[in-house]
Amino acid sequence: MTTEVIDDSFHVFDTTLRDGAQREGINLTVADKLTIARHLDDFGVGFIEGGWPGANPRDTEFFARARAEIRFKNAKLVAFGATRRAGGKAAEDPQVRALLESGAPVITLVAKSHDRHVELALRTTLEENLEMVRDTVAYLREQGRRVFVDCEHFFDGYRANSEYAKSVVRTAHEAGADVVVLCDTNGGMLPAQISAVVATVLSDTGARLGIHAQDDTGCAVANTLAAVDAGATHVQCTANGYGERVGNANLFPVVAALEIKYGRKVLPTGALAEMTRISHAIAEVVNLTPSTHQPYVGVSAFAHKAGLHASAIKVDPDLYQHIDPERVGNTMRMLVSDMAGRASVELKGKELGVDLGGDRALISRVVERVKERELKGYTYEAADASFELLLRAEAAGRARGFFRTESWRAIAETRPDGTHANEATVKLWARGERIVATAEGNGPVNALDRALRFALERFYPQLSKFELVDYKVRILEGTHGTESTTRVLVTTTDGNREWNTVGVAGNVIAASWEAIVDAFTYGLLHTGAEPTE
């Protein structure tokens, strides 16, 4: 993506590397932070807050390496820190010096704007707090840095003492801060409240205002947009809404709303279409599974299950979608379940490359087959590969595959010395030959998987690339204990793509075998191999 200068009149400011990293379960290395910074720069945010240099060695190292290793195309790197200590001078404060030594061209200062926090946390006077803001901002400006000021606990402070909260904003603005950010640090505000306060503070202080919203009421994105409606021109967000407690305003729905709903250009041309990829890439780095139901970028964001929806979408996708998913790099998906109607099946067939040709009788048979099997415990909305095999079998009038199972067995053994052994034997027919193969494995399912490979790899060497990467077991409702029906979902990859298959049986091994057979059959089908059985 080429560099494109975005008008400075509106800022998208990302704090994933600082505030987002405070989420429980996220522990970023310096290498992780560098990778995320590159993704965010590729996406086109204007500012990337990298952390607090001087507060810990990791953040100090990040700024040193970012200067040396990343050539930012779109973003400016931001260092975060606090105003100088009470009773001192900014020019002599060691943490202020660390901010300058980071080399970041932009510095964000956190300042107290709640009078009780000033007196109880900083243990200083209200006037000295204002002097700390004034002195630190002015000094950093003298050193050639652009300065933003985060007014911590602003909305709670405004409720307690509005005049003092506004005086902090006014002081920062008059000292040279480019933006003063109103922070809903506890995340307790609602959109109408945010809008009213931002409008009043903007009118009374004349400062350029930003918004930083936590999501404790589930309103962070709405609060951010409410602040924009009231005149804020700087939004602070985190990728995928990561952050302390329940998180921060989510960068992706905020940016999508600004670009698509408000018509405000905040990203380089073409960047919005990279949004889903960027969201998932960052989720991989932080080692958290991407939220399937996240707005705009979740895999379910444009997924349709109800038959009524499918019928309308067949006529016009816009009838049940607020935007074209390709605008944000996502895709529409049709889910097939016992709620499916003929339109759902027909659209899903097209999605999978199986043209049902408008054959109403065939489509009706597929619908009834799906409903019949889902009643037994199958789920096809999470197993597209198994559904495609079902669809092809109904279209062809019979199931076709690459081998035929005669029998299989799996043995789990505990030996006298306390060790465990798992062995499986499969008896198959493939290309007119009867094959018997035995293998050991790490558990009976792995043993079955390995025995099936041993039996078939001389006929289908491409099986060596297939790898089971996820395995889920669910005991279905309606039966009890060890007599319950079991559903197994398997995810398989060939290194380039992944596919999902399902098996249902009275025991977990039999259900697993069914899911594995579907996985191998589907994978071979998509390598171009010709079914023989």
C-alpha cells in the first residue's frame, strides 16, 4: 500500500500496544509489538501508541527497535507517560526525559482531571496539578514534540467538579497541547451523557477534543461516535477492542462507521478492504481466537441462517445486510441448518461451487435430509465440508468417495506398569484392493487417523499434507452420562486452506471416525483426485 497523507483535521489513534495490552491473557513480547505496529501502520491509522518508555525495559526496547526497524508509511509513533512529579520541574523529571529519549515524535501525557484523584492519588493540591500539566506540556513542546493530553477519569471528575475538570482541559490547551482527550476511564458513561459533556467542554474551553472510551457498559463504540457527533476530532481505540477489564472502543467498527456511515476519510484509499485481514492477523499475534460475532470483521458478521433471510438475499443481498461485506474485506456466508429453506440450500450450493440448477425436487430433498440429520445431532453450519459432501451425494444420487470401509477398531490399553497404549486397525477397499493397516497413536483417535493414512498414502500421496488442527467434542442433550450421543467437529488443513467436518454417533470414537473419513474425502476431492468407490 502506498503512502497517502490523511488530513490532520481528524485523528484515528490506536493504543493496542499500551492500553490493549492490559487485557487479561495478553502478554506481548517486543517482537509481538513490532509485528502489531506494522499491521496497524499497513491499515493506515494515524497514530500508534507504543507504550510507556522508562516504565519497563520492554517498552524502552520497543521504541529503540521501532526507530531502527520500522519505516512507518502512515502512522506516527506515540510515547505515553505522565506529567512531571509534584514539586519538581519537567526539565529535570527522569520519566519526562525517558519520553524524549524514546525518539517518538508525539507524546501523550496522562493527567489527573478528577479533583479527588489529585488530592488522594497524587497527594497534591489542585493548583499544583494544573502547574504540572502546564509545565510538562510546555517543556515537551519546547523540545519539538507534538503533545496530546489524556484527562484521566474526566467524566467522573466532571460530574464531581465540572469547573475543575474543565480547568485541566483549558490549562493543557493553553500550554500547547494539540489535543485534549476526555477519558471515560471507568467506562460507566452512556452516549447521551458523553455527547452533552463533550459539547459543553468544547464550547467552554475552545480546545481540540478527543475521546477515549472503555467498554464497561458495552457502549464504548457508541460513546466514541457520540463524542464525534458532539465535535471530538480524535478517537482513541484498540484493535478488536482489547483492553483492561472488558476492553476499549474497538478500532474496527469505529473506523468502519466513520468511513462508511459518516463518509469521513480516515484511512488511505483501499485500506478499509484490509480490515478483516488486519483484525485476524492481530488476533493471531496476541494468541486470542478472533471473535466470530465481531461487527464487520467476524466470520459470522455476514452469515445468514434463517430461511426467510436466504429467500430475500437470493433476490437482493442488501435486504438483510447493511453493507457489502467486501468493503471491509469480509464475505457473505449462508449457514445450512434445520432452519434452512430451499433458498438457503441453493445459495449455499453456489457458494460451495455445486450448482443445483434450480432443481426444486433436488433442493427439497437436501432440505429434508439436512433437517433429518440435524435432528440426530449433526450440525452443518459449522461443517461446510460435510455439507458439501452431502450435497454432492444427493445431486449424484449416491455418495462417492476414494475408499470404502469394511471395518475398523481402536484399542486403548493400560499396561501393568501403568503406561498406556493405543492401537487401531482399519480394513478398507481402495482402487479394487483390500487393505489392512494397523497403527499406534497418541490416543485412539490419533491411532485411527494414522492407520487410515498408512492404508491410503500409496494411492493418495497428497494425504501427507493433511493435518488435523482442531478437534471438538460435545455431548448432546436428551441422553445421559455414558449413554449420551456424541458430536465431533474436526478441522483439517493442507497448509493452504482449512475445512470442517462433523460426525455423530453413540460414542466418541465412532463419531471421530466419521468426521475423519469426511475430512479425507473432502480434502482429496479438492486436490482434483477422482472418486473411485
